[in-house]
Amino acid sequence: MASSSSPWTSFKGFVYSRQGAPSEVLEEVTCSLPPKIAGDTVYVRVAYASLNPLDWKLMRHLPSWLIRKPILPCVDFSGTVVALGPDVSDFKVGDKVYGRIGDVTLESGTKSGALAEYAGTKASSIYKIPRTLTLEQAGGLASAAATSYAALVTSGQLRPGQSVFINGSTGGVGMHAIQIARNLVGKEGSVVVSCSEPSIPRVKQLGADTAYDYKSPSFMDSLSRHKFDVVMDNVGDHSFYYACPSFTKADARFVNIAGDIGPLTHMLGSFTRMAGHFLLPSILGGTPRKYSFGLCKWTRECYAQTEQWVNAGQLSPVVDSVHPFSPAGIRAAFAVMESGRAKGKVHIKVDDGAM
């Protein structure tokens, strides 16, 4: 049990209470985690918080009337364990960890988030940082690896010797998906991706055999020369799924990981089309390819495989940029995310000496 003078009973965080642009709605506040730590809870001094597209999309599109309590954004982080609940046995104070925020509530009633000096999470949501990584490298690894693993392994069932196409390969997930796909298909398989023309050398360095410029007029013609076993779509354009029979095998799996978050009417239309992908048979005009939505699920199996790849040098976290933990730094980080031009994960450095 922590004393009332513990540092996590008064620390800085950034929250939003209404809909709008991150630069307009985020505000600095004083936060506090409960002095008494629940059984399976871990408190962490945050070193790096990592942004995901969902962070800014929710800010811009979640109606204010649905925001009952201030929201502390960001789920991905790395840091140092500072306190443990009585039921936690896998960690000790001082451990360097990474992971995702679990279901822990601040004293104010707001759910804990990583955009703060301290965060509360569940022991099942964090893991010790692989020996070859720094706190910075590990900051955004959890969601990037878990999303890629869910799409390629759980949903896509990608196997050695198969061919995979990754649509939108240079974001925080895509850069990691290339490497994971390479490990899964092996030398006998093929990894093909889409990206902008200047990014082609970088994605090939990460393991892509072929990269196509998605802006090229011949993009779809180039794809039609292939017959892929698995498609991982990081963009979420429904028309791409409709077109996939021209470049996939008859038993191919199409996995979408891009949540189509926008204005309410836009989302309703998107969800209707997605339901059609799942339910409409080809005889009634449905696309004759298996469709699934790859949900990010961080499991022990995923963690163990991720650690093995990382320590073997077969998976290297890609960080686009690191920004200071200040109002100006956080605005800059969200601006990079919203631009859609980030080449890897976007981090906020909270305290690299986290202890």
C-alpha cells in the first residue's frame, strides 16, 4: 500500500473533455492514482507514450455529449514499475516494461492513460522490455506488434511459402507488419507492399520483396499480376476489398485493420458496408473472398514470439519522431499523426530516466 506522499498521487497529465482538434481540446491537469493499489494492478512511471490513429480520431469525432468524464489518451507506453498490487508476482519495482494501459481508474474517475507522468495498468497488459531494446524503441511496440500479429497470424493464417500484400506499409503498424510477414513466409514466400515512391528503399530494407507506388496510374494493374494468399489492409478503403478478386487466390483471406472513425453518418455507412463484407454471399453480389477485421489483441503467445524475433534481430521497432512532454510538443506529435505521413511510431518522451 502506498502512502499519501507517493509521487503518483499528484502528477501531470493531458486530458480532453470535448470534441475537437487535439491542439484545441487537450489541456494539462493534475492527476492522481489511488494510493491503495488493487490486487493485479501495476503502477508505472511513464518513459514514452506512443500515439495511435485512434487517439486523434476519437478527439475529433467523439461527440461531446458522449464524454461523461475527461479522457486521458494513449494506450501504448514504456516505463519503469514503481508499485505493485499484492497479487502481482511476475514483476518487481524497478523493472523496465512496455505494453498497453489496462482498466485502471484515476481518483477523479477518469480512466488511466499513457499521456501522463504515471499510469496504472493490469499486470497482464505489460511485459518486460526485451534485452536488446531501449525504452524509446519499446514505447510503441505493443500495439504495432499485436495488430500485425492478429492480422497476419490469427486472422490471415499466413504460412511459410505464401504470398502477402500489405496495403499502406509505412505507418506505425505497417513498418512492423513488413518484418513480421517476412518472418512468417520465409525466404520461399513473398512480401509485397504499397507505399509512396520515396519510401520504396526503406520498405525493401525492412523485408519487402516488391513495393508499388500507390499513386501510380498502373498500381492496380501491377497488383493484378499477383495472386496473393493474404491481404492486410492498413488503409480501410472499401473499394479495395471489392477489387481484391483480381489479385488474390480464390481461398485468400482479406484482413482489414483500419477502423473507419469519422462523423456519425460516415461511420454508419462504413459499418453497413463492412457488415455486407461479412454477410453478403457472392451469389447476391458479395465479394467472393473471406473478409475479417483484425482486432489488436496482446496475448502471451504474441509477446513470446515478438520477444523472440526482437532478440534475434528479426524485428526492429521503427520510430518516426519523438516529441517533448509539453503542450507544444504534444501538439506537434498529434500534427504528425494527423498528417498521415509518419514513417513509424510517433512518441512523446515523458521521462527517459523513468524510475
